[in-house]
Amino acid sequence: MRILIKRPAGIGDMVVTFPFVRKVRESYPNSKIDYLINGNLKELIFCLCPEISQVISGNNFNAKAYDIIYDLQKLSQQAFQQRRGKEHQLDIFCDYYGFRLSAQEKQVIRELKQEDSIWAHKYIRYHLSNYRDKKIVGIVLSDRNSQKVWPYNKELIDYLSRDGRNLILLLGHSLFSNKLFNKERILNVTELTSLRQVISLVNCCNLVITPDTGLLHVAGILGIPFISIFGSTPGQLITKYYSSCYCIMQNQLCDSICWQRNFATCNKCLKSISVEDVLTKIEKFLAKNAVSKK
């Protein structure tokens, strides 16, 4: 049996389909499952979704060659228009196609392949000495959409880098020059690594601080603790099935539906979240983590 899964756009939309993909594999264990993407995201599949037999790009496929087609792309678009983000995409996929997943199955965590994990530790060891005795804090600097860019990253990085117990790993899209930072404890890999390498580096972090980006979902599926900074996008809904999400900061000043209007660019929501707000959440996370280790 041949099965085709058409996934929605974006890293986050892809990651939330993985529990669905796993259910398809369990339902049809001897099938060949092709996964259709519209972008350069094959590395994500290779790293984190072993249930897929083959990844195909674009619209270069013959629908008649498949016994079953799950069109998650079309379903996601319809859900966005009709339900306006009130229900998690994974719930919509499962309900529509009649798959019953428990809450635990929806919070599935994937492990990185050993070769990717080894590469990441060697990379960090090469650039940052004594990293095993430090806390690696990954900070996702920005997103290409201006409504997701938290404007106080530099202030946060300056503060955290003063603590000799921390190593800062800068991820995402580059907004700053390496010259702005103390290179002894800060490693800026923005725009310098492949997607597969970035995923491997996220897996090395003790904590990730991120706005609403694809790397948020990568941390979630790897089970890496993360603090997510949300403004106009629905953070509680987006992180619903990530057990490693320690907290979400939403201090909404805008209309609650502004994120649905092709993403508003005013950025007032994110500007309302201060560095002190983020540091308070970090301290609570560290305190909880210290207690759990005792």
C-alpha cells in the first residue's frame, strides 16, 4: 500500500503532524509512506520522523499512484479560515480522519540520531571550552516576520552573559554582529549552519528562549525545556502538546485576532514584554530545575 501525506507549510506545522504520521504507520505497518513538502525541510524529516519512507517536493507526484492521501495542507488552511485558531491543528487532523490519539501520544518526544548528537557536542566543544560545566542557554534571536521579533534580545543576552555559569548559543536569523558579544561565552551560529545542524545544537541546550518560531517546535519535540515569548500569536494553543514548555508570556495589548490578519506588524504585544519579565521566568525555571535534581 502506498500512502501520501501532504503537510502544511512551515516547520511548526510540519512538527505537529509527526504524531499523526506515527499513527498512520501504526495503522498501516507495511505501507510505503511518502511525505510531500513545499520547501527545503527534508533535513527535519531525516532527523526526527523515521516513519516516513520518502520525502517528495513540490507537486511532482501522481495522485493515482497512491491508495490513500491525507491532505493535511488543505485541511490546515480550511481550519485556519473556519475555526480561526481555536483548535490545535493536530486535534483537527485526528478528528477529521478518525484517528484517536491519547494525550500522551500527542505529546510524543523524538530523540536525535546519535551521529547528529555527536556532531553537535564536538562543534560546541571546539568553539566553547569547558562547556560541560556550564548551562547552555539557546536564544532564538528573531523571525523573518516582524510581528514575532522580540525587541530586547541584546539586553537579555548582555545580562545572561555576565553570569560565568552560562554559555549563550545564538540561533535563528541574525540581527546582530558577533562583535557585540563576549565570544568566550557566546557562540553565534545564526545563518551559519544547516537546518539539521541547528536541530542538533538545540538538542544540546539546557534551556531555549524563543519567540513563535520553527525552533520553538524543534525544542518541543526534542523535549528541551523552553520559554516561549508570544505577542499576537496564540501561545497557549501553539504549545498545547509540548510538555517541555515551562511557561508562556502573553501580555496582549492588541486585538486578539490581529495575528489572523496576515500578521499585524505593529509589534506592540511583544514590546510590552520586558527583559525583567523574561528573567523572572528564567529564575523560576532554574529554581524548579534545581529542586527536581535534589
